Amino acid sequence: MNMRILRIIPLAVMLTCQAQWVLAQQTGHIAPPPASTSAQQMTTAAAALLASLDAAQRATSMFALDDAVRSHWSNVPFFAHPRPGLRVGDMNELQRRQLHDLLRASLSSQGYQKVASVMQLDDINHAQLVAALPEDASAYSRGLNQSFGSTNYAIAFFADPRRDASWGWLLQGHHLAVSFTVADGHAGFMPLFLGATPLAVSGVAETGWSALSHEVTRGYELMQSLTPSQRSVAYSEEDVPGDVLNGVGRKGKFTAAEGLRAAEMTEPQQRLLRALVEEYVRNADFDAADAQLEAIAAAGWDELKFSWRGAVDDRAAPFYYRVQGARIMIECRHRASHIHTIVRDPGNDYGEAWLGLDYVEEITAAERSAAARRAAEEL
């Protein structure tokens, strides 16, 4: 392999990042050096991974930027949704290392640890579920349990980061869908779905370890801080939903904002709200996260609404919360030590505002699972 290939950074991306850096210095906005931007680091890491793939692997993993595959992700196991793209199980050791290089280039340290932990947790679940399968298990249960595990996660690229200034990539599998966009030096990271079950593992050497912990804690702390009158505004009598309400398949049909406005919170409560928002936004690396927080601020922090369903005084009981505004949508559904979370940007999911594209989400995760169950029962 020509190692010089691994050091190539697309000229258009490099020049765009440099131009934005110069402009930032002139306007007083302190930006990182070009080589430290998320856009450039992602591009470099993605080019290295693509260079290590053979022709068949590249053909499997590469799509046009406007391909419908980009918005047809889900969080269900592989049995219910065989993913397009290149399976982790079909990558060699070097390529898997480079995948993690790309994840680290695309995420903050906390974001990388969460994503890697979700994948590791799925390996633990796979081992435990397969071992517990009864001999008379249905075809659906057998296929579902055997399809858990990180080898069934898949990566896909949209456009070519080695030559295109605008491109994206997607890693998805059970409880995980991370979608990144690079567009003329900008870097986006939404939608981003993370889930975990159990919330804390048991029965293994890692007993007590949690892949996702603070998503529950931050929301619970904010709800606990509210006065009775504030709770009456934030609280909804609706049942805790079976899943997040604005996951895949809901683009263009988001729920209406409801609950307590940030403007009606005290300053300490607003600090907790910001900590909750940053728990999700700062899964991205610092410059991409800062840019998203600036977009939220421009739309108005005071306009964010916080709503809650389910148990108020027991964090182990089922509950659901949502933070919603013009440039942020955060949801967490928690029940039976099983959480689903998502963060979206209603104004720029998939980097649409930068790309001039309009992606369509045609099917929900629940619909995929139902279809897989019907298909298995017909065998």
C-alpha cells in the first residue's frame, strides 16, 4: 500500500477549513487551527479507512450523497433490519482499528466512549441471550437473539471524502445510529440515536458498568429541581411511550413542543437544563458541539421547552422526557433499565441546510420490527 495515500486530505476541504479559520480570527471568533477541526479530522480518518478497503468493500460501503439509504437507518437488531453498507464483521483487524480512528475523529471523548460502549454492551447481550435461548425458541426469537453483537453493525459513506468537499458517513446497528456530515468545512452529527439495555450490567466481570448513565441522571435532576407549579406545566398525563417519539420515520412529523419554557425556570434550573443539553450535544467534538450550541443560542435558549411523562420521584421507574426547540430535539425514554435516546436538529438534520438536500425517512423502527416478526412467523 502506498502510505502517501493515507496522508492525502482533499484540497477543497483543507482550503475551506483554512478560509474559515482566517475569517474567524478576523471577526474575533476564536476557532481551532484547521488541522484540529472536526471536518478535517473526519476527512483524514475516513480517507485512511477507505484506502484500506478492497474494491468489493468500497462498492458495498459507498453511496451517493443524496441516496435514500442515508436516512433509512434504525436502532433495531440486524435480524429485523439487515443494514446496507459494510458490516464490521466483514472488516479485518486494521480496518476495525481505522473505524475506531474515524469514530474518535468524529466524536468527543465522552461521545466516543458512549458509542464504543453501546457496541460492547451488544456483544455482552449477544452472549447472554444466545446462552439463554430455549431449545423450542421461535424462529423470530432465535434469529433476533443471534443477530445481536457489534459484528452486525454496518458503516456506509455518502460521497467520497477523498475528493468531495461535502460528504457523510453513517454507523448503525442495534441501539446505535450515528450520522455525520461534512459540508464545506462544517461538521454535523445529527440525528444521533443511542440506546442501552440493561442500564447497568450484571452477572459478568463488568457488573455495575453503564454504557449510558448521565442521560437519565441529568433529566431526573432537572425534574427534581422544579417547584410544584412548574412541574404541573412540565408534566404530561400521557403514558410513557414505547420508544422515542421523534426517531427514524418521524422527520417532517415531529411532535409539537410542550412543557415548561426555559424562560420560566430559575437561573439554577436553567443551568441544569444547559447541562442536560450539553450531555447530548457534547458527544460531538468541541468545535462541532460549540457550533450547535451557538445555533441553539441564536434560536433562543429561553424558547426551549422541557416536558416529562411517567414517574417523577423514582429514577428506576419508567419515564420519558423531551427538550425541544427550533435547533434541538432531545428525547429519553426509560423503562425497565432499558433506555432509548435521540438528539436531532429540526433545522439541519443530515446537514440538509448546508447541502441543499431534503432527506425522507419512510419507515419507523417499530414498523421494521413488526415486519421482521411477520416474516419469521410465515416461515
